[in-house]
Amino acid sequence: LHIEASVAGGERENEAFAVLVFHDITELRRLEKIRKDFVANVSHELRTPLTSIKGYVEALLDGAKDDPEALNKFLDIILKQSDRLNLILEDLLELSKIESGRVSFKQDPLDIRSVVERTLSMIKPIADKKGHRLVTELDDRLPPIAGDEDRLVQVLTNLLDNAVKYTPERGMITVAARLVPEPARALPEHRALELSVSDTGIGIPEQDRPRVFERFYRVDKARSRELGGTGLGLAIVKHIVEGHGGQVWVEGRQPQGSRFVVRLPLRHPSRLAAQLTETNT
Ligand code: ADP
């Protein structure tokens, strides 16, 4: 607990008084720490590829450029590291746009199936490359949801991209969507759509599960970097899902793997119906 105190005094009805005010600044301190950690993390993340680029350029200038094999190899590394810098910057910009509230999420009536289909067509080539099996399990009668299709495609892309990355060759990746069973007396607007991505991959230790949505948090830094990750994918996912009024979390699977669940609220059916009519006219 962090406390800040201030004293004020005066006189009232000929009696002197003093007031001691305590402010609980625990939350302020926490936010300040998050900000400092973030700046330190960004600097570190950017410095790693830069150091590598600088090292290889120096080696080339020192004479490695005269060896055609080394020349090719080093240039290739320099290119890869520059691409990586670019990717980190793009993700950072995206995240800062969302966090500053400069991105407003559309509330279009949309069919979750089209979100799944659009994403799968992009992911299939990289899943095929690793020999993964991609399976979809979509409930037959899924109601339309109100959301931003491009952003939701981004959510699913990030989750599937991770499932492909963190699952050894010839794994199985399942995308499922279902209506969460309505509790007996719940209001219609309390119903939700649950979208999940399950894999048979390396899994996430229980203590790391809540933290993987933090910016730059990784279970295994070296491995994640090697696989080309920026450490920002799940932070972006969380922001978009919460921007839709939803929640996201990860569960472990038996005997192995992870299951990421995105729960999106369903708007009141009549409101959505009205919106559908509006869009159609
Ligand atoms: P990265 O770019 O490192 O993949 P993310 O924000 O997408 O960053 O994910 C954060 C961390 O969560 C990853 O570094 C990895 O340790 C873990 N992770 C994410 N998805 C999975 C998954 N499907 N299986 C195992 N670990 C995962």
C-alpha cells in the first residue's frame, strides 16, 4: 500500500483544527510501473534486432563481404531483422491507436461464419506448411452479432497464427463457435457467442495463463522470437475483444495444448433486427 499524506489547518469558532488527508496512491504507482516497464520493454525489443543488424553490417565492412557465401547469409539476416523491426513497430502503432481510443469499433450486424471463413483462407497455407489439420465446429444456428468484421478477423488471425506457431508439426487446430447456453431466467441480452481456438501444441503453464495477454509477456522469450513473434499479438486481441464488450481467456487442454476462448455478448435480438433493417434500406 502506498500512502501520500497532506496536512491542512485553520481556525473555526475560536478553535484551531488540523486535517490530515491520506491518499491511497497504490493504483497510481501500479500504472506508473506498467508504463515504465513498457518503455523498458519496447527499448529492449527494438534494440535486439538493431544490435544484430549493426553486428552483421560491421562484419561485412570488416571483410566478410569478400566471401560470397557470408555476404548472402549476412544480407539475408539483415533483411529478416529489418522486417522484424517493421513488424514490432506496426503492432505497437496498432496497439497505441486502440489504447488511445482513436479506433472506434464498428457495430455492424455480422455473421461469425464469414469471419471464420475469411481468416481460415489466410491461415490455411501456413497451417498446411506444418502439416496441421484445421477443423471447424460451428453451430448450425448462430445468430448475427454486432461487431467490426475486420477487427474480429484480426483477433482470429492472431489466435490461429499462435496455434500454428506453438504446435509442433502435424497437430490439430480447431475453430469452434457456439451459443453459450442461456441460463434459465437470463435476459436475452445476457446470451453470448463463444468463439474458440484449440490446439494440440506446447500449452501454457497455469501460472502464465493470465499474463500472456500483457504486452511483451512471453512464456519462452527465445522460442517466441525465433518463431517471429512480436509479443504483442494477444495484447491486441484483448483490446479488440474488450472493445466489443467481450472477454478473452486461455485454458489448458488434456493431454496437451491450449484453448483460447473469446466470449462476445449478443445484443438484444430486437435491437439487432432493427439495425439489420437499417443497413438493408
Ligand atoms: P508472440 O508474438 O510472442 O507469439 P503473443 O502476444 O501472440 O506474442 O503471445 C504471447 C505468448 O503467449 C507467446 O510468446 C507464447 O509464450 C504464449 N502463447 C500464445 N499462444 C499460444 C499457444 N497457442 N500455445 C502456447 N503458447 C502460446
